[in-house]
Amino acid sequence: MTNVPFNPSPKSLSSGVEKSSGVVDQRGRGIRDLRISVTDRCNFRCVYCMPKELFGSDHAFLPRAELLNFEEIERIARAFASLGVTKLRLTGGEPLVRKELETLISQLAVIPGIDDVSLTTNGSLLTLDKGRALKDAGLKRLTISLDAVTEEVFSAINDVKFPVAKVLGAVDNALAAGLDPIKVNMVVAKGMNEEEILPMVRQFKGTGVILRFIEFMDVGNTNGWKLDRVVSAREIVETIASEFPVEPLNANYPGEVASRWKFSDGSGEIGVISSVTKPFCSSCTRARLSAEGSVYTCLFASEGTDLRALVRSGASDDELRDAVQNVWSHRDDRYSELRSDATVDLPKVEMSYIGG
């Protein structure tokens, strides 16, 4: 295997916590990103996220009345924006199972201070018409989750026999709709899809799509995570470099989670997210809002703070803003930096509940 110089943080050229005019937490981290889960439902049963044996046909998803409606999501997003958030990402579950999502996007895109509304989807429902509607509503960027291009492997991962060709078609639909840039995220785990790294690169190299590889993380309690199943960022880059020479790129902005690499022949770039082997807690600026209105300050959190009750009790905008500020100012999370410490062996909220 080709040995490439590996500094998983070309991003370190712009390292440190991004300065914010808003609230900061106990470690001096501002708040810039809010991930909004619009539903806990998904039409896939990916083995590392919603395994079928635990999310079967009898699984009780949240009743519709418990989900935040679009106006409630908008109010909460405005509170976050007033404290420094500039980027919103809609997640799930699978966000496109939520009807008329473009209506929500149009509401979020005009919030003062918000300059980026994006979406992560499995692509199964992304038609060309839907892509155009999302873009027209104000969606700036789109990420499609795809963990393999070999039919047998992809089918085994999504566990509902959804064909890979339809997800590849969704990528084409997104491009045709004018959504740019398009990113494709691949979670890599030993024994699951590590042999798909190079086929994925061959599929997207030179297309303008940015392929990102994510180390298998111990999110939630149901995905069977073990450290020896992690394919490290170094291994991923070395595998790619064995066929396609790559060179490091600087980060786009302070705190960017992906280390960026460009193909030496100029045919595009990839990203690698090394959240297990090289944690980036010190520069994390993300909060997460669950579908029923709890805010979490870490992907690995065990509990959140209920904002839905506050919104539905008639709280003013100032009271809502103060609640969000209180949550963030008391934040002290750094789970990934403490992963090997027994004190972090606690129940964690499932990824399908608060988004990835």
C-alpha cells in the first residue's frame, strides 16, 4: 500500500475555535451550526444506524403531534441564529419522508443571520422535481449518504433491498437541479464495506461530487460499535492513494470536521472525518435539535433539554433565546477526547433520533 504523509488536519492550518459574536461554552467554543432532525422515521434500516431487529415493523415512532411543526422549528432556529448560528442542516431519520419539506426550507432560508441551509438524505425520495423544489425554496447544499456502490454490499447495509442505482440516480437529480456542491458521505466499517473505498472513488472521481469518508462511530447503543471495527482516516487515505495520488488541502473554515484532500491530477477532492482516531471536540460548534424539540450539545449525549415545552407554553422570543443561551453557555462536552475513559461509558441517544 502506498505510504502517503498523513496529517489528518490540513485543517489545523486554520485550527482553533471560530470566533463568535454570540454565546460561548465552557471551553470557549461558539455556536455556529444547528442540525435539525425533522423526523425520527426512515425508510432504510441501515445496520449501523437503525438495525431491523430493533427498529422493526412494531417499532413505535413519535406521534405526529409530538413532532415540532414548521413554525416551531423556525422559532427555535431564530433563537439559535440570534446567538451566532449561521448554518442549518436538516436531518432525520430520513428528512424527505417529512411532507412539504421545501416549505420549511423557505422559512429557514430567510432568517436573519442564516446564510446556509443544507440537507442530508439517503436519496431514496430525491426526484428531479423534488430537487428543484428544494433549491427554489433556498436549499444551498445537499449531502447524500451512500455506503457502497456494489449492489450486494449496499443492499446488505440498507437492509431493505433498496437498489444502489436509485441512489446514484438521486445524485444525478441533485446535479441536474443545480444543487452544488453535492457531497456523498460513506461510513466505513471493517467487515461491512471497507472493500468499497476504491470503487466509491472510481464512481465519483471527476464528477464534481465531493466524496467524504467517515470513521465508524459509537453513536447510540444499537450499532454494534467496537474499536477494532474502525477503519482509520489514515488507512482510508492510504487505500485511496494506492491507486489515486492525493495531496492535502487547507480547511475551508476554522472547525471544519473533514480533512480535505485533492487528487493530484486535479480531478476533484475527497474529505475524511476522523472523529474516532483524531477527535475534533475542541473546535466543535454544533448543536442538534431532535424532531420533538430537545436540544443536544453533543452527538454522543445521553440527554437533551426540552425546548418544545417552552415553545408550546407561550414563551416569548427572549425567553426562548435565554434558554438556548443557558444550554450552550453551560456546555462542557468532549466525548470523543474521552472515549477511552470508563466515565464516558454511558447510554447515548440514537443517531436516528437527533441526526448524524
